[in-house]
Amino acid sequence: MKNVLILGSGGREHVLAWKLNQSPSVNHIYVAPGNAGSANVASNIDLAILDFEAIGAFCLENNISILIPGSEDPLVEGIVDYFNENDSLRHVFVFGPSKEAAELEGSKEFAKKFLIENDIPTAQYESFTAKTIDAAKKYLRTKEAPYVLKADGLAAGKGVVICETLEEADLTLDEMLLNEKFGTASSKVVIEDFLQGVEFSIFAMTDGESYLVLPEAKDYKRIGEGDTGLNTGGMGAVSPVPFVDAEYLAKVENEIIKPTFEGFKKRNMNYVGFVFFGLINDNGNPKVIEYNVRMGDPETEVVFPRIKNDFAELLDLAKDKRLCDAKINIDQRTCTTVFTVSGGYPEAYQKGKKIEFSKLLDTDTLVFQAGTKLSDGDISTSGGRVIAVSALANTLTEALTKSYDGVNTISFEDMYFRKDIGQDLLNY
């Protein structure tokens, strides 16, 4: 029997705790700091996810054998290296990549160099700083609209700006490089060619030697219907993606997944954990938009309900470098999720709104909490993205109907959600 600690407070962490809670080999699950939903399937712990010393002490005191950093921040800051370099903590299996490997998400420029170096299809790019802003504006004039500007560092999923005009791109460059629109994350900006097509994501688990491909998903980043407005952390997701059939998946594996793992080995990267391939279907050709070094959110809310395997068993195989022995067992039904968010998000929004729940009528509908907290017995909002409602069904239409029926059982002041999740995929 093993004890597991998950770091994070979002919907992704609630899902991981929910999945591990189904494993007979798991004794106790802790989530730091967790949310009101994770408290139903685990023990929430008041620990800061970047306080490695306190996390290490907690692991020793509570006999933690597996540590799962849910979000990118602890990984980019080097939590894996911290545990591996500490004699008393080395026995704890941290399911995540080293600090060097986490730069694949921590630095857009690092990721682009890795892609080019390994002949993995991606958009052309150049990177610039405040000192080279004039060169950046000259570079923009060699390109055609729309213009893609990315903060090099971590910006909570909001560091990508797509500009429709040259004037808008110039102003955005000024905001990012000179006015620190995304703080230090935009002290360097990557400008890359705009790729036309449908975005989707493929996920894999790796033990550093072999890998296991998980179900794919498509998420919806923009706040407004019809993919308009500002980028968010994600307003909903769908899995599977209709055009990703066996033939297309084989193409992704040969052109992107295998070369990525070969690239890790060439660089001697210590990469254990999840790999998130952010892809675009460019006229039938998959190309990499970005890497993430953890599971996505809200993609986890549609990927993990489809995985029938015991997640703790998969982690044990990864720990023993035996993931090659695993066979993924996937529910063939469609899973959809719809996120309810606070009014005003992703800009300023209020917290502390009491959440009312009425009874769900369907057992294949799952409620995963993100920006919530318990206060005097009530559940209230504590973040921008509040609750995701996932549903499994035989068709995309049925799954979406169940998700939206589930959303209608939840209410809080100024609640907002997109009503068009998955509609673009109904034509496939």
C-alpha cells in the first residue's frame, strides 16, 4: 500500500486524486493545497507547491512513495532535481522531468530549438528581447498576418497573443518586451509563423526509457464563443478527436512522438513523467505548436475518465522502468467537459461566491472542481475557472448534452460558460 502526494489545486489535480482513489494499492492520497473537490477523495494539505523543503519534510513524515507535481511551476523550478540530489528523499518517486527537461515548457525558445534540432515539424520562428525590438518589428514586416507572439517563459497558459494587423503586433511587442505585459515571462518573445488548422493535443507517459501514448484531446482556449476573445486556461475539452484515426495517429507517432523521445536520449535528458504534445492539423500534416511537461487542464478531465487502467499500477511500472510492459485500455466512448468560470475571467473577477449544487441525474457525469474552497461548510469560488463537468457517452452529441445538463445543476453569482464546446467537431 502506497501514499501519494499530488501538488496543485486545479481540476487536473482533482482528477488525478479521483483516479488514484480507485486503485486498491493506494493507501492515502494527499493534495497540496487542493480544493473543495479534492477534499472528497483525498486529504488537502496546506503546503506551497514551490516550498520544496516543506514538501520534502512532509514526504518523510507521511511515508510518501510517489510525488506527482500537477502543474509546470515546481518542475521548471527543479523539484525533481531537489529530491534526486537529497539522500533522504531519493527513494520518493517524483513523476516528472528534471529542471533541464522542463525547459521544454519553461522556455518557448528552448522548445523551438529542440524541435528544429530533431527535425520535428513546427512553425518557423525567431526570438527577440527589449534590446532587439527594432529587429523584431523588421522581422514582423517580412511575415504575413496573422502574427503569433509568444512570451518565452511561463505565463499560466495566457502568454500567446495572435495579432490580426501589423499595428496590433507592434503594440503587443511593446507591451510584452517594454512594459512587461507577462512579467519576466515576456522578457524574451518568440515570433512564429501562423499555422492554419485545428489544434489538438496528444499525451504520453514515459519512464525515461519507453513511453505509453494516452488518449488525445482538443481543448478550447478562448473565453468567447466561436473561439473569440482572450486566451484562458481552457473553457472545455473533447476526447477523442474525430480526425485523429489510427492512420493519423501513426503519422503523429512517426513524425513527432518518436523523434521527441529520441531527442531526449540524444541530449541525455532525465525525462520521466507526462509529455503533452500541443499539435495542429495543418492540411493533414501534424505540427508541434508547443510542449508541456505535465497533463493539460481541462484535457485531464476528458483523458483520464477514458483510461480504464489502474493509474497506480502505471506509476509503479514507470518507477521500475517497465512502462513498456503496459497496455493502455481506453474507453471507446466520447468524453466532453465544460468549464464554468467566474464573471470577468480571464481578467479581473471576484472570489468568494457561494456555489449551489443540485443533484446530478446521470452516473456517467462527473464534476471536477478547480477554483473552489470550503468555508464554514459551504463551497465557494476561489479562482477564475471554477468547476468542470465531464460526461461519457456513445456519441459526441450525447456527451455534450450530458455535460451541459450537468452545468445546469451548478450555480453561483456571475457564472459563465461557453455554449459551443465541441460544436466544430460535429461535422467530422
